[in-house]
Amino acid sequence: MLYRSTRGRTTGLTFQDAVLMGLAEDGGLLIPETIPALTPLEADYPELARSVLEPFAPGLPWPRLLARAYAPERWPRGVAPLTRLGEDFLLEIYHGPTYSFKDVALQLLGELFEHLLSQSGQELNILAATSGDTGGAAIYGVRGRERIRIFVMFPKGRISRVQELQMTSVLDDNVFNLAVETDFDGCQQLLKDLSGDLEFKRAYRLGAVNSVNWARVLAQTVYYFAAWHEVRRQTGAERVSFCVPTGNFGDVLAGWYAARMGLPVARLVVATNDNDILARFFQNGIYQRGPAVNTLAPAMDIQVASNFERYLFYRLGEGLTPAMEQFARTGRLEVRGGDPLFESGSASRQDILATIRNVHERHGKLIDPHTAAGVAVASRLKRDEPLVCLATADPIKFPEAVREALGREVSFERDNYEGRPTRCQTMPAEADALRRFIALKVDRTAPR
């Protein structure tokens, strides 16, 4: 299995090359040259994951890597338990070390990085941009690991306090947190700027853990297979729909790849908050950037979905590069013809608050605002098949939203990180400032 860029000028890469490169050197995203057809295997999570991942990357020690990534002590409640929510299901993919669905991929990516770097004797400096959850999950995936440093940018003042403390309270020598004076799209642009500076990228061995990294998306396909097996066991249904709260399009893209591999997916529902660029696209074919709006679901406060280019490649083919160049100039592109697999909708602030409250009152369950956006959109849909809503974060990460929805304080048994010492650097949204910081830390800590 070889990998190529969506822009067409980076080709012939191995899986190992693709994982360590992150963003393609031609500015595109790396994708497999073919998508294998798979027969869903009913097994425990690590073995199911092996059956999905191995065709994309044969020859790796998958049993050992997966046993570590999904060890019970890291996932005491299971990797992807499915629970009932009235007539629907919740796929709880947030029971990892940082209470986010991104742990599912990033615990594995940490193991992959360590294995590949130990084989090659190389080092890797990871540059990440986060709207809240990726940063914490990435840090917990690579903290303390040899041959790896991680630099995490987050938009200053625009993530929840728990999300920020979860990152900045990690004091390992290989972890650097950067509060950037911009929004998340500005952080993503800095990531693209440095990744596009090939001289700097090569000199400082820059890699990525954001969902621009193909391994992130691939790892997330597995829990769609796991959910399908469990829903079929409980209902006998052969086709299942999924409603996915999304901002960067990575999680729902994983479901799309699973469908391309052969999973019997009836519908993929793209659920957004007031930053509804993706919802509008699947309604009218127009992808048009607007100002990012601060909401109760900050991980979805995104106007440029970094993974959307992968999907557009399959829609546009060779027309992708001029379309993305047009979008960079004008903030707008249009794709004619719909995709019957997708539906979409958006949830307002009041929708999110009402859904958190209603789910708690009717089902005795707390959900976070991102999951609530998905449940709110799903509640408007006609159901001809079982529907699974992806529950993407533990509500402990968003106590302010839960308090506002319920009108009272809620106590959580789990750690909220208050009182821990922290370390963080505030930085302007300037590529040169970021280059200087990375160069200083890498040169200072590099072996002599």
C-alpha cells in the first residue's frame, strides 16, 4: 500500500513515510492510493483494529502496538462502549486518558511514532494546532517518549479551562504549550506555514498529530466497525446511520472511509454548531468561509476544515488543486452534484443547552456540548434504520456549559486538573516567532 498527496506532487510514500511526514510536502494531504474492501471482523477492539489497519500498513507489529494503545488500564470503561439513548445509540469514544475521542487515535499514534523512530534512529518534532481536545490527547500520547518533542498551539482564551489545564499541567521536558493570540483557524494557518517551509520542516524534522496525519483518520475508522457490530447484535439491522459532531471533518471522514471499505453505512449526518460551513456545503454544494463564532462547543468553532480536502479530492479529482487555490484566494468554492450518503444540520447555542438539559432529564445522562450538537441535529431526522450519535467528549471538560444548561453546579468524580502547576508560553500569531521558538528549544535540547 502506497500513499500520495491530494495535490498530486508527492507520491509513492510508504505508510511509515506518511505517518512521519504528516502534511504532504506539496501542501496537500496524504491518502492511500487505493481503499481496500474489508469484511467487518467481529472481535475485541485490538483485534478488530488489526483487521482494519493491517491492509493499509502491512508488516508492522500491530498486535504489540494495539495491545499497548488500548490496554485496559488506559481505557477502564472500554474504548468505544455503545449505550442506549431512547430509540438511538450513543457511541462513547471519550473514555481515554484525556476524556476525548481523540485519545482513540493518539494513543495509537504515540506507539507508532515511538516504534518507527526507534527503527530509524531519528527524532521527530511534532507541531500541533488544537481547538481544545487534540492538544491534550496528543500530549498524553507522546509525553516523556524518547526522540519526540511536541509543540502545541491553542487559541489564547478560546478553549475551556479544563482543556487548557489538561495541556499546560503536563511538565515533561519534551512538551511545549503555546497560547497563540489568534483563533483556531489562525493556529492552523501557522501549522500550514511552517509545514510548507520545506527547508525548516526538513531541518527540524517537523511532524504532525492533527488529523492532517493520515494515521489519525485511519485509526478512527475502527470504532465505526465496532459500533456497527454491536448495533447489529442488538437490533438485527444490517445498515446503520451515524450522526457526527464535527468541525475539522476528520471524525466524519473516518466514517466515510469505513463506508468505502464496505461497512454498511446508510447515512452520515454532519452536525455543526453556529460555525456551519460544512452543514451548508452538504445542503447546497457551496463551501464558503465566514468569521469564526465562539460557541459552547469550541472544538467545532472552525471555518476551514483541515480534513475536507481529502473528501474533495474524491469529488473533484484533478480539479482539486485549482479549487483549493480559488478557496485560498476568495474563501469560496462550489461543487456541483450532491452525495447521497451525507445529510447535515447545525445546532444553535439554545439547541445545545436544551439538548444537554433534555437528555439529563429524560435519560439521567450528562453529555458535553459537542455531543449535544450531534444529538440535537439527530433529533430532527426521520429514522428508517438505527442511528448512532458519536459522543466525543466527557462533560467534565465543559462544566460551564453543563452548569448553564442545568441551572446548577454539577460535581464530577474525575480529575479537573485544578491546583496543578502549569507551564505555557504566550505567542503572537507570527510564523517567524514560532520558528524562533522551535529552533531555540530543539537546538538547546538536541544531543551534542
